[in-house]
Amino acid sequence: MRFSINLPNFGDFADARTVARVAVEAEQAGWDGLFVWDHLVHNKNLRRGVPFGDPWMLLTAAALATTRIRLGTLVTPVARRRPEQLARQVATLDSLSGGRVIFGAGLGGPIEDEFGSFGEPTDPVVLAARLDEGLDLLARYWSGHPVNHDGPHYQVRDVTLLPATVQQPRPPVWVGGFWPARRPFRRAACWDGVVPLFETARHGQIPPVDQVRDVVAYVHEHRPDADGPFDVVLGGATDPATAADILAPLAEAGATWWDERQLQTGPDIDRLEPVLRRINAGPPKP
């Protein structure tokens, strides 16, 4: 199992210099990755007046300050991005970091706040279709080969985006979704990893082991290449003194990454000091 730190892109972490500091301390303390949220306003009523940073600028600062840890978003809502611009952002970061990017994708939300506020579609069916079509385009753009595409949401005419990503055929793509909905997990099965959230365990809460087993079994059942590498990314808030007991059954159930998070409903979600305390205590040791 590998271990990462999870940051929102607002509050203290809207500042790229702060995220770079977090990345350096995480790398020095032995963590394997740093992942940031990709939100514009999140929950407008709750976050009104709170500063937000662009996730790709935050990750650029982290990449320039580190040499080892993996970097990415958890998760980027592809449906509210232009795939060609997103492809360039990811490829540039992959080059700058020496091939350390992991791309996390999902539907995104809250839909009314993050999409509806800007006049974007809010029908989840439409957003899911844009997500699937956008992911396919991203993979083709990252290859460095010519792209022609005529789809329901995007059209491309004889475009080659260079340079290709350092990682080939592409950076790892992890797909998020809320269990027990099934469609996001069929989507994840087509890529390189799954980032499940659970209706019974919200952001920062420890996932239930029985449901983790269900997710792993379902995804593997739908994978076109069952023998290839595939990551199962779980997360929550742990105490270093008890982390081993918590993580051992999750690793046994199939988890390959543990993403250390603050409770979303807690007061520390966007504050630097408690995050640094947890980082400097070191990654969990299952």
C-alpha cells in the first residue's frame, strides 16, 4: 500500500506557496503522493468568501519543489473542462514533474453550484456522457498522435497536441464515484484505478470493509484486462497510533493506496497546521 496526502484547493491551500511547502514536508516525511481537489466554489453557501486556487497551478508549485512524490487531482470534473486545454495542462505538469502525474477524474459536484452557477448543464446524464467522451479524447491527445473526432459533445479536426505526456501510453487515470451507484465503477474498470466514496462513509470517514470488498469485486468483474495493474484508492482520517489496525483489513480487501484526509465536516478541512501535524507524524504503517 502507498500513502498520499489530500488537500482541498481552498482556504489555506489556495496559496501555491503553501501547497509547495506541504508537498516538500510530505516528501521528506515519506509520503508517496499529494492530491488536491478541483473545485471553483464547492458549496457556495458554506464557502462564500473563502479563496480558491487553481489546482494545476497548485500542483505546478508542488512539482517544482519536489522530486519523488506523485501528484494529481482527486478529482477533476472533466465535463466542465475543455478537453484540449485540460490535456495540455496535464501534459505540461507531467513533463515538469518528470512523469509523476496521476489524473483523477469524476463527475464533479455539487452540480448546481459548480455547473449551474456558470450556466453549464446540470443533467447528470449529460455530464456523464461528456465525462466519458472527454476521457477518451484526453487519452488520444496525450498520445501525441493525430486526433480526428466527431462526437455528440466534442468535435476535433486533424489536431496533434505535442509534446505527448512523459508517461506512455498516458498518465494513470483514476475514476471516482459514490458506491453503491454502479455506472461510475464500470467506467473506472476501463481505466487504471478507482477512487470510491461511500454513501455510508463521507469524505474523511473510514470506509466500511465489506463495501470495499464489494467495490473491488465489482470493478474486477468489469475490467477488460483483469491481469493488468489497477489501483484501489481509499481515504480517511487516521490517528498514527491506531492506523495499522484500521488499514490492515482494507489492504487485505484490495486497497493499494491510502489517501489521508481531514473530515470534510470538521473545522480543519482547509487549515494548514493540522495537516502539517499529520504529515510530520509520517504515513500509516499497516
